[in-house]
Amino acid sequence: MLVRNPILRSLYQGLAVLCIILGIIGALLPLMPTTVFLLMAVWLSVRSSPKLNDWLLGHPKFGPVLKEYLHDRALSPKIGYRALAVLWLGIGVSAWLVPQVILKVLLGLTALAVSSYLLILMRRYQKH
């Protein structure tokens, strides 16, 4: 699954590290999501860095949820609803803070897209 292009692989690895950092910040700050960033980090690390991917999957706090996602492409409702709540809270605060209407619309569309994906993952979990 590793990306063959070294430039693209480095880009994916850098983005994975960024997503991990944002996910850890999200675990500490109530208005920032954790789950979405860590799911993106897993997707990116699988394609760029086996060592980083092994670290993520072996993490005592995040590893079990990420392994479940990779194995079943599913997310437990408990984790999913938390992610949705934090996502919409963060998007709501961000939309309130930005003055441009187009940015508010883009934030809303992004939140809808991510919410749809999380709901699909939760539905898959419930079918098991």
C-alpha cells in the first residue's frame, strides 16, 4: 500500500504527522475533533510510513479504535457521536467567528461531508 512516488510519500507522511498533532491537541481541547484527524493520520500513514502506522496502531488510547476502523471500516457509535458533537461544536464556533458568508457555507458543507462519513461508519459498526 506504500505510495511509490517518494515526494508524494513524504507529503503523506508530513500530513500524517500533522494530523496526529492536531488529533492530540483535539484530545486536550474541547472544541477540536480528535477522531477525524486520527482517521486521516491512519489513512496517510498506511500509504507513507509503516513505522508511524505501527506507532499509531500500537498506541494504548487510540490504537484499538483505529484498528477497528482499519479492519471493519466501522466506528463505534460512542466514538462517532462524540466526534459528531465536537465537530459541530467546533464548526459552529468557527462559523460564528468568521465574518465571510462564503467561509460559513464552506464550514457547513465540510461538516456535512464529514458527518455523513462518520454516520456511514457508525452504521457499518451496528451491522456487525
